[in-house]
Amino acid sequence: MQYKLGDFVRFVDEKMEGFVTRIIDDQMIGVTGDDDFEIPVLASKVTTVHGYEANGEKSKAITGNDAPIPAAEFVTKGVYLGLVTNAKVNSVIHFYLINDTSYQLLAALTTENQLKYKGEFAGVIAPKTAVQIYSAQLADMQVWPKFIFNITFYTTQNIKPAEPINITEKLKAKDMSSPKKKLPLLADAGWLIQLDEPELVIDPQKLKESFFKPADEKTEIVKPPAEVDLHIEKLRTDHQFLQSSEMLDIQMAHFNKTLDAAIVHQLPEIIFIHGAGNGILRHELHKALSKNNRIQTFMDAHKEKFGYGATRVLLK
């Protein structure tokens, strides 16, 4: 199959053109025109419109700088998966591997769907560069494959390479529930997933031990209530004098402290009331919960009561 999602093509036998919005099989593709109607067509019956970039840009990649970098300025963290909707066809989403580090990345992407594997991308990604590695239909998110990333860090400088990244990522709706934001090295707004951020692992025994202090310092770990209200006015009386970032720090600190207490007391579940608002607190809570291996699952709690303003957390 010579075409990929987002390609701009023209029909051979008709005066029609549009974007590839679906790969049906090895011979058939779906093409969507200006009327937003998708037409199934044989791949042999269309041709690429040369010189046209689906996203309206010549290239998303930014040339890396091979000049030596002082050790103090060498960036060792910042490998991301960026998800960007096509500028012309919103139903298509493009995946970018973003290298915001000073390393070269030797990267490969393999997809797995029901034990069927397919190599999607392999190449060298220069420092401070973003490269498109995959495309998919946004509406098909529930049946997207698992994404297997194998990434090795390389530099000619006297710098210890970072540990290779070997992870399997199954994207979920919650990964794209937050508002879009400007992505590093790209002119687009989209969703960002950091691949070189270590998974948060909590040892419940060590956590429990950390609560125990000498007798003169020991404080009782209070069993938290079934519902914890994180609205700032419930936590501070001087909230009207606080900056937004300060409020968020206070709310997250109370969330983390209460969650730890729930783990220590082995509660089966707990509900955090965060409100709807602009969604920032909800996003930060869900981000922290998704990295905690003591969490079985989490979901919106009692929509008829809280709407989207509360999260129910089930503990292992």
C-alpha cells in the first residue's frame, strides 16, 4: 500500500480529489472530499498530488545540531509521543516521536493487534527533532493496536547514554481527555505523552513504614472519608489571595496525602471531588492515578450527582 492516512490524492478517471481517511485493505482506501463524504476506491484508481503537504507544511522535522554541547547543557530527558489532528481532515490523527533531548534516538515502532505484529517505523531521530511515525482514524480509537516502542539513546560526546526505552503503550480515551496544548518542536497543538518518564511505583510496606516515626514524633494516620472534596475553598480560607498554580499545588498535595492514607488503611475505593472547571485538576489527578501501580482502575463517579466533577478510584 503506497498511500497513508492524510495523503492528498486525485482520482484518475474522475475530476475529484480529497484526503485518504481510511485504509480499508491492501487494495482499497477511503477518500474524503470537500463534501466530507468518504468514498471507497481502489488504490490503483487514484494518484498522489505531488508537492502537496496534507498538513500545509513542507516538513515537521527540525534539523538537529551536530555541534558539541557542553555537558552542563546536555539535555537527557524529553522523549514524547505527540498526537496531532490533521489540519485538513480532523478525523485523521498523526503520531509524532518528539526528541527534545540532546541525544540521537535510534527508534522503532511496532504495532500489535491480536498477536499480529507490524513494523511501522524505524530510523534515526536527530536531537531537537519531531518525526511523524504513524497515522490513524480518530474514530477508531477503541480498536487502535498496541504500540511497541524500542528506543536507544546515542551520542558521540562523553555523556553516559540513558537507559533504552522498551515499552508497550495501549492508548486510552483518558490519554486524550485533557485540552490540547502546544507541543514541543511542533507548530501544532495536540496531546503529549512522555515516554522517558519512569512509572511511579509505590511499595505499600515502605509507604506504611514511612508513616511511623519515633514516639515523640509519631502522628496518627487518619482514615480518610469515602468522599474527599478538593475544592480549594474547602482546603484554605485564604484561597482568594492565592495564584492558580499555588491552588493546584495545594489540591494535589492534599490528594496525594489522602490517597496514601487510603492505601495504608487498605480502603477498597475512594472518591475525589475535583469539580469540572477548566479540567486541569482532573487531568493532573488522572495522570497521577494512571502511574500508580496500587490503583486498580478509576472512572467518573456518579455522573447524576457530580457530573464530570468527581473521580472514583478503586484500589488493589
